[in-house]
Amino acid sequence: ELKVEQNPLFLSMQEGKNYTIYCNYSTTSDRLYWYRQDPGKSLESLFVLLSNGAVKQEGRLMASLDTKARLSTLHITAAVHDLSATYFCAVDIPGTYKYIFGTGTRLKVLA
Amino acid sequence: ETGVTQTPRHLVMGMTNKKSLKCEQHLGHNAMYWYKQSAKKPLELMFVYNFKEQTENNSVPSRFSPECPNSSHLFLHLHTLQPEDSALYLCASSQEVLAGGRYNEQFFGPGTRLTVL
């Protein structure tokens, strides 16, 4: 069964702290996507990771991909309240247009 | 209009009603998708269309009927729905780049919040 699992599901952290969200997947995809969803809003693309060892950074967020371990991480540095949202990772199934999304990590940054 | 738009944004319907959700993408993409997002569940892929042809139907009940008249428009026709079909329905589009490798980042619409009474 194709699965994408995120860890943790809920994360409450203080401003200024660092933390990492993990995304494990069971298929042999070499592409991974991170999205952000604010309450009541749609999904916004954050990062597209296209190969093993890919690392992308935007502001306080950094995403990486290890295709051999089937693991991606989203690292938060010095969190601020504006980062509060739900973060999803997703993989696509090679040769198809199918995507499998993770369960999401609901992040709450406390002032 | 830019990006991916969806109408209506909110819909309340009875189990015997027939309604349709509309999605339009202004990005020149060739693939369009319907997703269902329920509370406490991962985002579920429902249908995929590539160049107006349906390429994926993820075992969706027949009370949901998609239609893709062209690469820019996607509909989801609803009839005799059940209360458990209440959810946020998201439309997305993507463009597959052939030169330089595959690249299927999806762009999402704002969603339609559906409530079935």
C-alpha cells in the first residue's frame, strides 16, 4: 500500500525555537513536494524537491530529500507566529498523474 | 482572474439535490485534479484529467461525476450525496515539463466547502 506518513501530527512550539517535521513515504518516487495550508484556505506550494540530496531553503524553512531512505525533512529555524499553519508533504507516482499526500502536520507557534 | 479559481466557495445541499462544482485554471496547464479534504483524513485524490482525458479515477462513488470540456475547465457534478460527503473539495492543476525532466508541481484553487444535510 502506498503511504506517506508525517511526524509529528501536531506541533506546538515557542517562538525562536527550531524544529523538524519528518515525511516518510513507501513508494519509489524521486520527487517530493511540501505545501502549506492556512485555516480555511487552500494549499500553497512551498518546495519541490526533484532528486536525492536536494535541499531548498526559503526564509526560516529548509526542506531536504533522501530518496534512498524515502525521507524528507522540513526544518524550521527560529520559528515565528506567522509560520503557524498545516504543512503537507506529497509524492507523485512515477509514470502516473497520481499524488499521495501525507496526513499533515499542524504547527502552532506560540508568542 | 489568475491561478486556479473555484465556484461556489460554499455549498449546502440536501441529499436529493443535484449541484455542480466548477474549476477554472488560468495557468495554461494540461492536467487538472479533484481532491477531497475531510477533517482528520489525508487529502484524497478523486479524479485526474490530462488534456481533457480522464487518467485516474480513484474508486470514487458514481454519485460524483467529473467533466472536463477543455484543459482549462473542470466540473464535478454531484447527485444524491450522503452526509459523509461533506468536505472541502479542492481543484488543482499542473504542467508536465518534458524538456529538462518531469516537474509536476500542483497549483490549488481555494476550494468549495460542501455541506450535505
